[in-house]
Amino acid sequence: MRYDAIVLGLGGMGSAVAAHAAARGMRVLGLERFGPAHARGASHGRTRIIRQAYF
């Protein structure tokens, strides 16, 4: 299968990118290295703040 976009990492930002691209009609493949609710991502611990300006 062919994709218009491949998103590596489905944390907060990757999920937002994948959802936005899919909503625009793109065929999106999302790949995540770790399982859900892991402690190795950028959205864990002290780094879990995501600013509204990023969107």
C-alpha cells in the first residue's frame, strides 16, 4: 500500500499530525516504537507540557 505521509512516533505531537493529515484526506501510516502508556516519551514526567503555540 502507498501512503501520503508516514508519522514516526505517536505521542502527543505525532498523533496530532497523523490525525490532521488524515482529516485532510491523506493516507497516513503511524509507527510507534513503544507500547501505550510508556515512560520513555517526550510527554512523560517533567517534559509533558505541550504548548498551545505548537498547534
